[in-house]
Amino acid sequence: MLRIELLTDQRDSLGEGPLWDVAEQRLYWIDSYAPAVYSCDASGGERRSWRVPEPIGSLALREKGGAIVALRSGFFTLDFDTGAVARLAETQPGALRPRLNDGKVDRQGRFLAGSMDFEERDPVGALFRLDPDMSVHRLDDGIVCSNGPCFSPDGRILYFADTGRRVIYAYDYDTATGDVLSRRVFASFETMRGLPDGATVDAEGFVWSVEVYAGRLVRFDPNGVVERIVNLPVESATSLTFGGPDLDIAYVTSMARPFQGNYHRHREAGGLFAVHGLGVRGLPEPRFLG
């Protein structure tokens, strides 16, 4: 039976990037504009937090400990023991409007993250790959708002949303090199109530996208056909990941900040939710190998 639990009620301004770590059995997520990284156990307890110096779009846990964080200006390291943050590379030096946003580690341990227009209007964003040797590679550009990167179970398809264009793309992904080819439309949100935001892929290869401003989870089959829609308690839901001991709980972030001057009508906006009873399992998220 479907059950949705409010896990935390700290009202994140822009909660994003939930990530379940199988090794630690802990959940990580961010508040982009706090800006901060948070962590808790499966039931929302044992919370920890780390402040970062710039707006944050996503994080990747490192195999060697700590994290890589995608901040406004580029990729940085975050030491969980000391809280120290150090820059690795700027992604679009000199450009004032793009900031790094959503990201995900591929099955080979590389970190992909895209940038977005701070004003969410023009195609000034790009898609980047950070390799374990800390080199940065530009994979695509002309993006308004990068969101929802995730990979098919075999790692050979990269799904990636441009929220500003109301579309989820699919790329052929070269698992040996990390290059992308043959971008095509996987799913259009032109006739949907909201926009595509954060996403993940379950163990059956179905894509789950959070429909932001509509408050729904949308599950697409591998051909891009809607298989089911799950209503959420808040319209401002932003992203999801599967976690818990059996990887069968969908953890969903949301935002409390107003959208285009309109305040959210749900008092739980900005909370972190746990969705039980979906009847599917997720896949373990890899750690960054660098």
C-alpha cells in the first residue's frame, strides 16, 4: 500500500540531489541556496550538515571518502571530517549567468553534471563530465536548465532533462570513454501539468521523473511511455532517489522558495519525503572513483 512520510520538515529553500549510499546506509541531499549538504539515516535520524561557499547543484560521494560538489562556478571537493571545501576546476569561467546544477555518477565512476541559466531563461548551460583524474570534459551545450541525469541499468543510455525546454533527452553513452552520441527526445512534457526535474532509473530500467510544479512522480517505460503517475503532498517536489535497506523507498526532495512570486500553498513545501509501497526497487548509486 502506498504511504508517504514526511521525513524532515526543515523547509529547504531548494532541496535537491537526493543520493542514497548503500555502503553507509545513509541518505544525502542538498539545499541549493542554504547552501548546504545534509545527511541522515533511513528514517530521518542522525542528521549531519556541511555548509558550502556557493550555491550547490549536486554532489557525488567519493570512493576515498568525502564528496565532489557541483557549486555555482565549478567542481569542488568537500571533506566531511573538517568541512573544508577546495576548488578543482571552473566549468564556465567568466560567464556570470550559468551555474552547475544536477549531477550523477556513471556506472564507471565518472561524475556528470550540467549547468543552468541562473535566470532559467536562455540556453547558456552545458553538460560536463569530471573524470577520476580530475579532468573536465564538455559533452553538450545550448541547455536552459540541466536536470535529472541518470543511466540505464547497463549504463549505455544517459537520460538528461532540460527543464527549460520541457523535455527529457536520451543519449547513447560510451561506457569506455564517457562520450555521448545521438541525442534524441525520450519524453516531452509539453502536454503535462509541470516540468521535468530530478530523475532516477529503477532496477527494471524504467525512468522516474519528478514533475515539478505539479507535485507528481512520473514513471516512463524504456520507450518513453508513461507507465504510472504518483501524486505527492507538495507541488514543489524536485528530485528523487531510491534507498533504504532494500532500495525500495523513494526519497523525494522539495523546495520552499516562491516560484515566480507565488508562495507554495502546502505547508510541507521544502520537506523531505519517503514514499513507501511503490513495488519497485532502485539501483545502487556508484561512488566517484577520483
